[in-house]
Amino acid sequence: MSLRDALTAFAEGWEDDLSASWRKALAGVQPDPLAVLDTLTFSPAQPIYPTRRGVVLAGARADAHVFRAFDGVAPSKVRCVLIGQDPYPLLSRATGRSFEQGDLAAWAVKSAAVAGSLRVLVRMLVAARIGDPGVLKLSWAAFAQHAATLPLESPRDLFDRLQAQGVLCLNAGLTITRYKSGGAPEQTKGHIPFWRPVVGQVLRSIATRHTGHVVFICLGQFSQQLMSAEGVEAAAVKAGTWQTRAAGLALSHPVAPGFINGPNPFLMVNSKLASMGAATIDW
């Protein structure tokens, strides 16, 4: 079976998995099967995941689904969009929210048990929360050892809390099958272009609102290319909302060398929000 046909079948009736407010924001947009390279193949041995709402795959977290990022946050309430590349390339880890690791119940585990990007981001978030950049100098082992003494929720509670704060944890590609460091063809010529119209409309609809404020954190080239290709800034400029109600941050991927020693993205978001006269996020 071709990946194009498999994704088309997978996405049938996809709007039904969304709330009414998100269906309205995404009215008239559809995934693009023709953007999927027609030579890419699909095997049930490598299922498409995260799966659809209400369908549980063995080994996946029970609440994982392709639109998990949209649960519990209305389009009008989004204040930050944290954009990654793909779901984690392990079924047990992918939840539908970017950077959330589904098989992680606590922080006090060995480094190898936590995705590299999450190890970096959670330390930067804690540094922003407590106002102490010294946290960034801790190895993961040291951080994990003291995690229980830090003002830090469990992994799942943290992402639930961020969502309640209006943080939309979104990937450029909403699903995945085969993964390769740097991007397998199934990622770059399959899943990401298939979902691009949907993700692009999510970003444009939020960027062009005339109420509320939002900052987009684009981590890595795929999310930055998506913002550009989908004309998010251009649409916001035309709507008169860019730098008044919407702004963007283009940063390297969290696993890039030196990222953890660079500007703190969470503090940068709050600085951008404050410059637009908006309330900051309680990270």
C-alpha cells in the first residue's frame, strides 16, 4: 500500500476529532494527499501514529491521538505555539503534543530514558520559572536527583498545565511512521507535506486574530520553513496583527549544540508578550 493511500484513509473524517471551535478555525482546509511522494510505501507493521481519537494502539498512551494538542484549549485562548518537527519516533512516547513524552511518568530517571529535546526544554522552563539560570548548568543526572525538590509537576501534569495556560504544543508533521535522523523521506516527503495545509491554517488563524496575543516558538528548520511556506507572517502583516498581536521566535532545535546556553525561549516569549501589552505566561 502506498503511504499516500494510507494517510488518506487514516485522515478520513479528521474534523470529527476536533472541538467545534477548532473545526470552525479550520473550515475549508484539508490535508494534501497529492503532496505525498507517490513512491513512498506503507506497511501495517509500522503503523501511522499518533492514531485517531478513540483508537488505542498497543504500547501507546491511552489518551494519545493525532489532535491531542488541541484538546482543552480553544483557538481564541492560544497565547503561545511551541512548534516542533515530528511526533517522537517511538510509539510509547508520541502523544500528539509536541515535546511531550508519553512513557515518562517522573523526571527522576536516567538520561537515556528521556528524549534529548525534552531534557533541554524542561531545564530551561524550570530556570525561567524560578529565575535561576544555574539550573541550566546541572547535568540531567543532577537535575533528576533534585527534581522532587524543584517546583515542577510530573511530566504529564506539566503539559496539561501548559495547555491550560494557552500553550499549543504542535508539530509540523502531525503523524509519523518511519523515522530517520535528519528526516526520512516518509517524514519530509510524506507526513509533513500531507498535514501542512492543516497546520498552516492553524498558525494563520491564530496569527490573524484581532483579539488576544500569541508568540510562535519555531524550534528547528522544519518549523521555520513551515511558517515561511504557509505565509503566516505575511498573513498577519496583511491583517495588521504582526508585532501587535502576533510575533515569532526562530531558534535552533533544542538538541543543537549550545542551545541550552543560549537565550531562554520561555523568557523570550514573555518578553514578546509584554512588549505587545499582553499578560505573560506563568511557565
